[in-house]
Amino acid sequence: MHLLMAFKRSSALAAFIFSICLIGISADQEDSMNQTISNNNNNEPVVCLIVRSGSNPYFDAMRSSAQRHATKLGLNLVTYVTSESGTVGGFAAAERNIALIQKCVTEDGAVALLLSIAADDPGSDTEAAAIENARAEHGVLALAIDSRINGVDALIQTNNTAAGEAIGQYALATNNKEDARIAVLYCPIEDDLNIYERIVGFVSGFGLSTQYTDPTTIDDPNSTRTIDFYSDPQIIAAREYKCSVADSGRDATLDILASNSGDDAPTIIYATNEVGGFGALEALREKGLSDSNIRIMTIDGSCNGVAEVYDGGFDANIIQQPGLMAQLGLDAVKAFLETGKAATGFTETPFGLAVKDQVYPYATLQTEAEDICWGAVDDGTSDLSGVGVGAGAMVGSEDTNSGGGTVVCSIG
């Protein structure tokens, strides 16, 4: 049996309504705006896809898959990036995103916005206002793609809590719980709700007693995301790293190993994204520990990362599907144009679980894992249009749920 999950939650996203001010476009913003791909057919409805980075393979996979699917649906896709290098954040990123949104609706004549921009940055409230304005004044459909931003009609992304739980349950099933010594590498949780949920999910899946803020209150603007990693003694170390910098993950791991060596070394390193996972792997190799019993588990599912599972570097890797997220967004746009009905709520896309131990009953088969991964090892020609038929079917399952309902697969 393999694991590919899909869930759907019907609650609508909260929206902030603010007055909006027009922001001029700087020369740097013009450079970002020039990073476009278009079907170049003015007779087709225009859809704008804005992603946060032009140098991240994850968003490359999202853009290329969206382009192919838009052509299939008869939509004219125009793509923009907030920052080509992916290093612009805070108010500067918000300013660029607002300018791009305005350009989409006033110059490109977009009927829909697919937004995979950073959430929780300073200035995100003004982005929400710009999105609300685009919807109210121009009648566009606004969908968040793998981004917990406000002001949109609906959100499409991985269920990060379920993903963390799946990898935690795998870790529990393949380790002696009493002897496990866990180290956590995490991106800043105050900046990214998805990372927070991946940790909460792993804690739950492994059965740890780690204390954290009640996840039902984390959308309260007065609440703070907190995790007391050391409230469970089986977590022997936790280090923050820069989410997009592998060297930062390496340095964090080296710091852990310096304080926890020999018989006190961790048996499991859980990295909240693949960048941190590769940093941890580099640290183990640097210390001559690549053949040790330290097992690295992570989340993202690039083809390089999946290959690392079967080559023995990673023990487990959750496979997200950025291309499928974009495709489901475009399907929602097509339905909106045909019916006038906007998508609402939260559609959770399927994910895979690539593991070294293929006897684990909930693992994704290696052939399927290699087919649905994303990034450089993939030649970019695979068509995901049959994946997740209806928003949320199980990929590769005998039950494809072609009627468009929701399939839920649980572990344990």
C-alpha cells in the first residue's frame, strides 16, 4: 500500500479589508515583472500566477506545470515573481506584490490571480487589502497556492499538519520509541504557519508530549506560536536555520553534533524542509557520520530529495506536489469562468511519503514517488492533469474518486 492523502475543509478563509493606496513600480519591480511566461493569445482569458522566488526549483515546477495545464484549458497564463533571487522580504516584498497584483488586473486584464507569495511578512495586511480590492473592483477570482495569505477566495496546498504526522508515525514505527533521541531543525515558526504545523504534526505522529500553542488559536492575531521543544526529554536538541540556506541547516546540525556526540548523538534528525535536510546530510558527511545510525527525515519531495531517500541519505521525505496545486487552481478558474461560482475554503492536495524502508505499509511505491516528485531530476514533461481528479483524489490509488469528491486516507 502506498500513501497519498487528500483532505478538504469547508471553512472560508478570513479576509482583512483595508483601504488601498496605489504604489509606484520601481526599476527593480520592473525587472521582476519582466520575468513572465505567456501563451501569447489575447483571445484567451488571462490568469496571473505570482510566485515568491524565481530561483527556487519548487516554484519552477509550479510555473512550468501551470503553463502546460493553462494551454490545455485554453487559458492565457502570465507569470511573475516577487523576487528573482528569492531574497526580498518584508515590506519591500509586499510593495512588489501589490504592484504586481495591480498590474495583473489593470494592464493584463486578468480574470483570476493565483498567488504563491510569502505569508506572515510585514506588509501582508496591505497585500490582503490589494487582493480584496482586486476582487471587489475588478471581479477577479483570487486563489492562494501554498501560501496562507488573507483576502483570497480559497486556499490550495498541502495539509502540513498531516504531512508532519505521517512522517512522525513512520519514525515511530521504524524506531524503538524509548531509545529515540530526536533533533529538530526548523525554519522560523513566527514567519511561517506551515513550518509550525509540520512540527506539531510530527510531535503528534511520534507521540511526544511536547508543549505548543493550541493550533486552533493560531489564527488569532493576539496569539503567539510557541513550541517548548524541551518539554519532552526525547527531543535532545532543536535549532533554527534559514529556510532557504542549506549552509544554515548544516551549521545548525554541526552545532547539535558538537553538543550531542557519541552515545548521546541524535538517532533522528527531523528537518522541516528539504533545504535543512540537505544541510544536515552535509554535516553528517563532514563529520564522517553518513554511515551512522542517525536518520534524516524531511518534507518537500524534490526529485533530488526523493533520490536521496533511495540512495540512503534521507530516511524519509514527504512529497509535496506544487504542480498539482497550480493545476487545481487553474481548474477552479475554468469552473469560475463557466459557472460564475468562485471556489471557497481550503482544498488540501495529496502528498506522498518516500521512505528507505519499503516494507512500511503506508509508503509510496518508489516508482510512483519518482513520478510525482518535482525539480531538476524530472525532465518537466510529466502531465499531472490526471492526478487528483476532482479536488482531492488519491494519486495512483485504486479509488480515483473520479466523481470529484474527497478521499481521506489515514495512518494507523
